[in-house]
Amino acid sequence: MLLSRHWLVVVAAAALLGARRSLQAQDNMRREDHLRWPGGEVTFHLGRNLTGTVMANIREVIEGLESVTCLKFSPLVGRRGGRHTTKVLYIRQGRSCYYEKVGRRASGSVLLKLGDRCAQRPTAVLHMFLHVVGVRHEHQRYDRNYYVTVDHHNILPSHTLEYIRRSWGVSYVASAGLPYDYASIMHHAAKGHPRDSRRPVMLPLVPCAQLIMGQRDVLSPADVARLNRLYGCKRYYLGDDIIGAVPYATWRRRALRLRRLEDHRRW
Ligand SMILES: [Zn+2]
């Protein structure tokens, strides 16, 4: 049976609403905590088929992250399939850049695929590495509707999940008390993944912010601060001087209280 265009829009909207509800239902702060690598230590294994350029970009990203945060990346000692209990980040050549989920997986190792088109740029690899260490897209924050309007009908169906707004509690932990950041390396561009490339997917409420949205050149100060706050890197930059940021100590205290409240509600 052929569905009219009107019905297709209704079905797509219902599917999106369902996906958003089920994702938000899964959201909780404890689960968000488990996305992070214990002690900020990531064990990785590089595939043999990675090209020289991609390897160099991975090295540059790791050195960059280690210089501004307390994250530590160590190569896996021993062969894949050998006896080890560590959760491992396997990095392989792929057709496109793909990471199966945000953060670490408690039950096993994770796979990051780096396709040539994106992995040729170190900062695109950096975006993927931030997903690896548990950072979500900035425009998925609970408060994003105060900063951008999203045209859900113009999102490519394969990228719908990247625009789903997360629950309030998860956003409070994940945004680490920092203000909404159009300049984040984790923010998509206005025309990121559109069905119709003539129309934007997201429009900022501050028009000039469109110039910076989707930048993939550098970590913004808030990106660095977010990593250091999430991993408790107290000797590194924590972003207390960013306008609109909740001081690190206050955010941490509030986040702990919220987690306790969430545990209490669950029982
Ligand atoms: Zn992403």
C-alpha cells in the first residue's frame, strides 16, 4: 500500500517520538557515570590496516588530549584474543567514521572505525575520541531549545538519534555545569545531515552563532573544561572563568546530591 506524504510525515514523527521516549527512559545519572573510563585510562589497540596518515592523526589527538587533560591512553600489551581483562578500545579502518556507542561499555570492549574521508583530519578524529571518552553532542543537551531550533523533518533518517534531546538529569551531569557552547567541537553545523541541503537542520537563536556551529578545528575552552570536570582532573583547566559556568566545586556537589536523589527514587 502506498502511503501519502502526509502519512509518511506522521509515521516518521511517531517513530522519532517513540525513539526519544525510549532513549530518555533509559537515561539515568549512574548509567552516565559508567560511560567514563575508570581513572581516565583508555587501553587501545590499532588495526594493522590503518593508513600512515590516520595513525599520525590518532597520535596527534592522543598527545593533544593528554596535554590538556588527565586522560591517559595506553596501547594494549599482548595480542587481540589473548588473556586480558581490560576493556579495550579497538581502532580499525572503516568506510566512514563510526563509534558504536558513546563512552565505555561495562560489559566488553568497544570498536571505533575511522574512514579515510573523516580520519584524514585530526580534528574529526578528535570528535570521535570525545565520544569514546563519554562526551555527547552539545546540541543533545536538555536545554538546547533555548539556543537552537531543530527542524526534525529535515534530518536524514540515518542520523535521527544524533539530534535526540537527553533527559534533564543526564544533561546536568554530561554538561558538567558549563553553559551551552555553540563553539564546541561536539556541536553539529546548521546544515549537518539534512534531507534537503538547501535548508538548515538547526538554527541558532543567536544568528551569528551559525558561523561557529560545527567547527572542527579545535577544542573550545568549555570542551577542555568539560573533560576535566567529568574526569575530576583537578590540576587541569576546569573552566571556572567561563561566563555562565557553575563553579566546579558547586557543580560536583549538586551532581552528587542529584545522583543520591535518583537512587532514592529508584528504590
Ligand atoms: Zn558525533
